[in-house]
Amino acid sequence: MPDADKIGVQLACPACARATEHRKLYSKNSCDIFQCIQCGLGRSECANFDVHDYYTEDYFSGGHRDGYADYCASEPVLRREFARTVQFVRQYRSGGRLLEIGCAYGFFLEEARRFYDVAGIEIADAAAVFCRRRGLTVINGMADEDNLARFGMMDVIVLLDVIEHLPDPQSTLALCRRYLNPSGVIIITTGDFSSLYARVAGRNWRLMTPPQHLWYFTPESMRRLAQRVQLKLETCEHPWKLVPLADRVSGAPFARRRAGNLDRRHEPYWHSGKFVRCDAMRAA
């Protein structure tokens, strides 16, 4: 008899825009992890998960096992990384109106507002309040029609490590396209489920954290998703990323590893898997 866990099941794939055969890979945190055999998109099948209950102040301050130990304490290293991201964005649009979806405590927006008229949407109320106290235009809520309409058309829309959290990434990306100016760009970062480390690590991959992460993208699935909403994925890169070790271990020092060379000034930290930066998505 074949292994029941490996038998293909038909599930609606948001990237392929149709029901496709999916293979069950494994289970983790009471969630089943499936992968589309056509585009490689991974998904978490989770029951009774409420994003509003999960993404609270606790998520950023050590209250969740898969959240951040102390996001605010990591501001210096996060802003250093976000400054690099801003320079990347400026290769495509050097100025204009910028909206960040899932802006957390606004550290990227702080770096970006030197060049852009910035705004943000954040689901965690405490984080949105923090942003407003710093003079940032941030509203609390989901990236829905009403909230995007409040800001109007944008030149740049940014989702940094956000798309994997969304219940319906196709609908959100389609909405972003509707509020994107003709010459605008959408910048997305997320983990690469097809990377060697992700494939070898399996359920132990650092980004395999259901139900927090609902989707696990590959370059091909991102390309198909963009095409489905009439966007063109112009480039897909794997930059190394500076991250705080405190993301997962409270009080630990910061570190980075780039192209196999550890920065010896810091404690060793391996950022599991490379990151896909899906940038310059434009109207097709």
C-alpha cells in the first residue's frame, strides 16, 4: 500500500489559478504542509487560526514561540537592513508615494521617509500606535479595499516578509495592483521554499512556522502569482539579509553570514535559507 501521507490531493493553488495536485510533505504544529507539484508553492492547512488574535503586541515581545523575542530592542540592526532595502527600492522609483503593508513598528518607514511620502498599514494595534507616536502615517487594520482607498494611488507598495502570512495572497496582490500607479512597483520579500537549505531542513526550516506562516513561495510560484493579477515579475534575487538573533532568542547578540563568510565581530548566526526578493512587479 502507498504511504497515505504522500498521496496527491487536489487543492486550489492561488499561483496556478486552478485546482492542482498537491503532495503532503509533513505535519508541524498540528498543521499539514502541502506543496503544489506544478509551481512548488507550499501551504499550511491549519484549523481555527485567527490572525487578529495572533498578531498582537505579544507577537513582537516574546509572547509567541514563533514571534519576536523583542522587536523594538532590535531596532538598530533592523534599520540597518531596511536602509539597504530602501536603496534597492530606489533603483526602481527614487521618490513618490510609498505604502508598506505590515509595517510593524515602522522601522522601514523611518528609513524610507527620507526619500518618499510614506504610509503604512499594520494589524497589531500597539505597533500602529508606536508608529503614530513617531509621526508616521499608519493605520491599524488589514490590507483591504477600505484601507487602501484611504491612501489612494501609490508609486511603491512594499510587503517585507508579509506575503507568507496572508490568508489570501492572490486577493491582496490584486488589490495592491489596483492602487499602483502605472509606473509604480511592488516590492516583496519572502523565503524561498525551493532553496537547498529549505529542502534539506524540511520541517526544521526556520521559516517553517505554521500557522504563523501560511504560504511558502518558490520563484516559479511567485512568477505565476504575479502573472495572474496582471503583473510582471521583473527580477527575483537571493540577497543575504542582516537579521537579529534576538528574533528567536531573547537577549542574544546580532550576527550575519553572507556568501559563506561569517562576520567574526558577532556571534555566529545562520539565517536559514536564502530570501527571494521579488521586486519591480509592474503592470503587464
